[in-house]
Amino acid sequence: MWEDRFNTPDYVFGTEPALFLQEHADHLTPGASALAVADGEGRNSVFMAQRGMRVTALEFAPSAISKARTLAAEKGVEVTFREVDVLSHDWADQFELVVGIFIQFVGPADRRRLFEGMARSVAPGCLILLHGYTPKQIDYGTGGPPFAENMYTEEILRDHFPDWSVLECRAYEREISEGRGHNGRSALIDFVARKPA
């Protein structure tokens, strides 16, 4: 499914980074290591690399990775792209920043596995950034899957990271324009938390 979705001439979600990432650019420390999970066509990993981070990006679809490599070359940055299924990934490496933006392709059971893996990949004392939709997004239909159970609430995100220091957990609505994949009034949520040292 993902290969078919990304196997197009255009960038489904555009080439500009998510507005969420731009607004949280103060967490993108030059020289620090970062992991972009289910990174798609590279707009977010490339932006982090432009900010001077050492970035690894995980993605399942070869067509998306091909476009991501093209984007990185056009922007003059290096990103390590890995073709992996994040649900069977070993999460062996640790990073100073782990980022998941619009990765709501899994339901509650697989989300737990995914978040546990991502949590293992955050180095002690370092950060995770998550951005996605709340269940109200179903009413808007301007992006994301048509499954309310895949969406996040503040309670869901806090429950998945119970011992972490939560710096931000906020649901809100705004207009976004991020390619044809995310376009229009949207019900969003941001989560930033620090792993215990």
C-alpha cells in the first residue's frame, strides 16, 4: 500500500518540513543525533539535517526513500536512509532526538509496540517529539487514516510515556497545507517529552 501511495512523480506531503517541526526547531541541536521514524519522502529528516543534525531515517517504501534521497541531494545534506518495517525493527541504536510525525498507520496494539521501540531508541535524558491527529480529525477528513482508534489523545500519549518529563502535550486545531496528503482544517496534537536520565 505504501509503495503504491508514494510511487508518484510529486511529493505526496510536499517537500517542506511539517509546521510542527519548524515550530520546535529549538530542539534540533546541531551535531546531535536524530532518528526520523516512518519518514516518508524525507521532508522532515532533510530539514533536521539542514539544521546540522546527524540524521537517520526509517521508511518502508522504496519509492519514498528514492524521493527522499533526491530531496537530500537537492538541499545539499546527508541523511542515512534505512529501508525497514518499523513494526519489526530492532531499535538497537540510541539517538538524542527521536521524531514521529503523522505516523498513525497503526492501531492501539501495534502503536504500543512502536512507541516502546521508539522509547528504547531515545538516549537517557534525551527527547521524543510526536505530532499527529486527534480523533476529531475524522470529522475533517483532511488527512490521516479514517480510523479514530489510530488517533492520539493527550491521555494516550502520557500513558505511553508514564515516567518521562512531559514538556508539551497539547491538542489544538489549525489549517495546514503539507502537500495533498495533509491539507485543510485539522485536529492536531503535539507531544514533547524527556526520557529519564
